[in-house]
Amino acid sequence: MRRRGARALCVTEPPAPPRRPDIENCCGRGCEPCIFDYYNAALERWEGKMRALGLEPPAIERAIPGRRR
């Protein structure tokens, strides 16, 4: 029996990593932070979450069709 308000955590597959912006998305003006800085920070957070779940981020990324880093 579930307690009222309790939520079951059911993960069938890990969340996809953040999508790397295309080079065309960068304006090239040397912005601080750049769109790639935001991407790298998001990727680090995602990798940390995957490791906390006991998963290995590179293996997950390789399993995603068409994924490039």
C-alpha cells in the first residue's frame, strides 16, 4: 500500500544529455558567457546527475543515435 502523497520513482531510461549547439548558433563576438559556456555547464550538471544514478555518461551518449559531443 502506498502512503498518501508518496511518489514512486520509475526510470525506464535516463534523460538525454543537453543538445550541443551548432557552431552557427554562436555569434562569434566573444560573449561572456557564450552559448557554449551554457551548454558546457548543462552538460556537467547532466553528467553529475547520471553518475549519482550510478550510470556512466559516455556510455549513455554513445547509445543515443546520431549523438555527437
